[in-house]
Amino acid sequence: MVIPGGNTATGTPDPHLCRLVAQARRWFEQLSSGEVSSVRAIAKGEKVHETEVSRVLPLAFLAPIIVELILDGATRWG
């Protein structure tokens, strides 16, 4: 939900969310470079379930402004 308003409120960046975005980008880079061949290979290497990789991987495609807001700790935007 986007609530129109003035400036974005900022707080402390969520370390868990920041880690997930970084992890997604790393996994996408591994896939696109051919370092790994599949989501299954990432899951095996990371010792996590394939669904975890599939759930996190779309974060690699967030718009740069959204990543910036996440890293800045924005609590709302609009």
C-alpha cells in the first residue's frame, strides 16, 4: 500500500531485509555468470531448501530506488 505524502520517514535499516537483498543479488549473479547452473545448485551449496532460494531470488530485481530506500531504512515512501 502506498500512502501519498511528503518526505520519506527514515529509521534504522532492517538488517534481515538488507541481507536478503544482498543474498538475492549474489545468487542472481551466480546464475547469470554460469557459476551455478540452477536454483537447485544454489540450494545445495547454501544448504537451504530450493523454495527458500526461489522465494528470495526475486529481490534481485527490485527497482534501484526501492533498494536505496531499504538500505536507507525508509519506513514509508510515496
